[in-house]
Amino acid sequence: MPKLSIHRLPMAHPGDLSVLAALIATGELRAGDIRAVIGKTEGNGGLNDFTRGYFTQSLMLLLARETGEDAASLAARLPCVLSGGTEGALSPHYLVFAVDRAQGGARGLALGTAFSPPTPAAAIGRNAQISQVAQAVREAMAQAGITRAEDVVLVQVKAPCAQAPGPEARSPDPRVLMALSRAAAAFGVGLALGDILDAAEHDLLRDLNRFSNRASISSGIEVTANEVVVFGHAEGWAPGLTAGVAPMADLLDLGGVVAAFRASGLDAAPSVPARQRDRVLGVIAKGEPERNGAIRGARHTMLGDTDLDAQRHLRGALGAIVASVAGTGQVFVSGGAEHQGPPGGGLVCVFARA
């Protein structure tokens, strides 16, 4: 009879885990109960963003000290999904998801995790990766006790990439391979949930009208396998937490952002009232620059800027919109939303206290 808890914690730098260490020291959070971490670091979000690996290493060393378990074995079973880039109003932070199996209830928000086998560069963006992710999603659902695909709210995946892909890789460009990895993982999620049918590698990054509104994917060189976290509703989990998800039609879709907050039980109109802001436990958003070069008929320059990567433009713009509704810059906003919502749009998921 498990109970899920969510802790949103700040970081002073990418290796700062002092707030988590204090929660463990006071007994408010047991290190052995931690099941997954999702966070934003202040790097550039690109291939050479080593803030993600730095945070992961620091986290595993802390948990190894507190639990007595080897850091390598912890890293092999605890998803640590990090997205670099806190442009504009975004604030570095991380969400700690813990499960207390001594408590429970009739039906509540559930969490399950799974890892795929290691995915070499030659398999990234191919049918093998799609199948691996789909199987990992099913395993995470089973672990959580989620028996129906329609009960899944969100699937968060950290997918691998390769800094030096090699001749067998689907693309010699690591940045393209990173996009293919996100796309393949999104197809895997969609296939497992029934949001995407007959997923095949030749459709990746091509047929963008095939997507899942419940897939949030990040990719990086700091992982070697697909790390999967599934959130949904299941019997036997304690009530008290809610999660709402909604698609965004485009980068300016304030209504889509507000819909996600309202789906989690908050009275956003459009911002969450001050009296309810402490109920917001975490926000995850994915966005994508419109590939036709315009938003609602007005030309944008995100894809043609040779000084600043398009994803950095995206995170700064979307981050301001989402943060203004949430009332805090501690929101997870990530670019690269291929097949993760409508083309040129994305999705927003809000975790809150009921």
C-alpha cells in the first residue's frame, strides 16, 4: 500500500544537494524511499552540458553514503532525468519522488520506473530503441500497478546520445542523433500507450503529426540506457496528490498551459492564485520551435539564429509563460519536443496537492 511524495528542491549550483541532505538528516525523507529525480540544471542543454552528469554523480554519492548501497548500482536503478538550460526566469531545481510502502489507500497517484538495456549509438533512433522504450514503459506500469494505458498521466524518459556516434550510427551529427533519440523514445511511449500505432524508424522526425500527449523526453550523453518514469493512477496508492496534463498547440498557447493546471485541481485564471501556489509540487513542460518559421502567421527567428541555439530561445520564451502561471521559476521546461505533442507545440504536466 504505497504512498508517493514529491519534494521540489532548489540548488545553488549543479552539485548542490544540501537541501536534500538536510531532509534526510532530519528524517523528513528516507534516502531508501527515493525512486526517481527529475530536474533542471543551469548548463546549456547541449552535448557538452556536463552539469547533468555532475549533478547525477553528486546525487548517487549522497545516496550511497546514506543507504550503504554502491553508487553504481543506485545509478543503474534510480532514474535521474536532467534537462540543462535555465534561461530567463527559469530557476535551477529538482523534483525528488519518493515512495513509502508502509502507507497506502484506495486509489492514488502512482509511480513506476524501468531501465532499458544499454543502447549503443548504432541503435539510437532505430526500431530497436523504439521497442526498448515501449517495453520499459510496460514494465514501469506493471511495477506501479497501472493496469490500463488510459490511467497513465505522463511518461518521462531520459534517452541516451553519443558525442562521437561512429559510422554505424543513423546520423554522424550528434545533434541530429540526440533528436532521433528523443523521437524514438516518444514513439516507444506512444506505442506502449496506444497513442501511436505501427511506430517505425523511418517516420521519426518526418511524420510529426504522430505524437503522444503523454510523453516527455530528454536526451543526453550522460546516460547509456533509456531511463523511464511512469506516472498514473492505480489502486492501492494513497490519495492526496493529483497530476494534470494538457497539450499546447503552439508556443503561445496560454490556454493549453492553464488547462494543465486546472486539470490538477488548481484555479488558474490564468495564474494560480497566491493562496494555492504552495499546492504546486512540480511542473514539466515540453516545447518545440515551429518548423515553418512562423507562429500564428508571424515570423520567428529561433531556427535561423547562428548565435543562440533554438532550444535556448524556446526555453526562455516558454519558461516565462509557464512560470507566470505557476507563480515560480522552479518549473521544468525542456525543448526538443519531437512527437511529444502537436507539431510546433508540446505539453504541460502539473503535480499538485489535492
